[in-house]
Amino acid sequence: MQPKIGVCYGELGNNLPTPSESIQLIQKLNGKRIKIYGTNPKILKSIQGTDLQISIMVPNNLIPDISTNQTLADQWVQTNVVPFYPESKIRYLLVGNEILSNPPNTTWFKLVPAMRKIRSSVKKFGLHKIKVGTPLAMDALESSFPPSNGTFRSDVREKVIKPMLHFLNRTKSFFFVDVYTYFAWVSQPLQINLDYALLQPTNITYTDPVSGLTYTNLLDQMLDALVFAMKRLGYPDIRLFLAETGWPSGGDPDQLGANIYNAATYNRNVVKKFMAKPPIGTPARPGAVIPT
């Protein structure tokens, strides 16, 4: 897998460019992947004939029904995927969005069954290039520091995360994760150096006292916490996919560090890191390609 940079294509807002205008802009910026938070057919049609790979999403509210109904899963795939494939390079089918970040509810425990149903539908229709996964936020961990102490939350570890990791491992899919160093930094701005959170080149390092691995930025720390958390459950080799990252370019007047300069700095450094050849990886996985 070659290093490529992706763009999250949100559709909430006013005076948005049309899908075709947005796709042209993404191509102009040399983006190679896009993620949408649904299955907008106008966007799927706009990428036909381009080399853009796309991730599409099953909405959270459909997960409970799909988890127990293979026919419904088949219908969803037949309606939202089959008409556009392979002309639209649909490569990732994401079931829900940050499900475990929502308040405790029964949807948590229906997530993996829904992923299995969608995967069965993908196979049924011969969509062999499509991987099935689900993006989770860093709050899926109850411990992330030091990275070697990465541990999934006890309320989902056995009934959700373990079967999910089994599924991802068996289907050779990715652990899709949304990582925002901003939130970690803004919660402890006196303990975490801003440049370290922005991936700026500095002399600041952190050495994990257990693993002995040395870190030069906060993003690597957070990603490796997930690597160690998966390893702790017996899955040391599942690949990571950075499904979402960024830095706020604005906010309330008292919102620390949220400005255009920091956002541009962070995004520029992320692109530089993940487009590096040969790939840099992380201290726990040196040289690994982490798709974005």
C-alpha cells in the first residue's frame, strides 16, 4: 500500500460547493481518498472516472435493524453500493461513526453483528475490493498513557472490542480511528508542549518507561496506545487507518490554541509525515504505512 492523503468530506453547512466542485478541489490538492458520512449519490457519481478512492458510511440509526436482518443489509448494499461500483472506487464501507462515543445504549452491542451482516452482503454481490470497518474515537480507550499501557474500556472490551478485532483480523481489514491531538493537548496544556502536539520538529521527546520506545510527537503516542491495546487483547498485527484527524481553525475567544495558524501547521505536518517515502510509521510499528 502506497502512502496517500485523504480528505473528510462533510456536508453540513451553508453555501457549500457542489459535489463536482468539491471533487475538483480535492484533486487539485492532490488528495487520493475521501470519506463521506453517508452515501450521497451525487458525490459517488462525481468521483466516477477519477482515481479517488472513497469510504462510505452506514448511518448509526440503521445499525440495530441491520444487525439482525441480513435481507436489510443486502438491500442497503444493493441500493447504496452496487449501482456505483466499480466506476466509483468504493474501497471502505464504514458501519456507523464513533458508536462507542455515544451514551451507553444497546447499539454498542449490535455494532459487530451489523458489520458481519454488511460484510456478508459485500461478499454476496462480489464486491471483493471493499473492506468493512467502523471508525472509533480515542475514547474507546480507558488508558492511553504511557502508550505501552494502552487499554480498551472495560465496558466494551469483552463484548464489543474483542469480537470486532476478531472480525477485522479475519477479514484483513483495518482498525479505523479518529485521532485529535488537540483534545489531548487542550486538556493538559501545561503538561503537553504545543509543538509536540502540532508535530513540529523540536528537541522534545518522551520515552515510554515500559517499552523503551522514544516519541517525538503526540500523534505517534496516541496511535501506539491503540497498537498496545490491541496487542493486549491478542491482536498485535491489525493495521491502523487514520480515519480522521485535524486541528480546530477557530472557536470561542477563550478556546485555547484554536486558530488558523495552528490548524495549518498541524495539517501540513500530518501530510508530511504520512506522505514520507519510505514510510515512517510509529515507534511501535516503524516503517508501517498508515493510510489516512
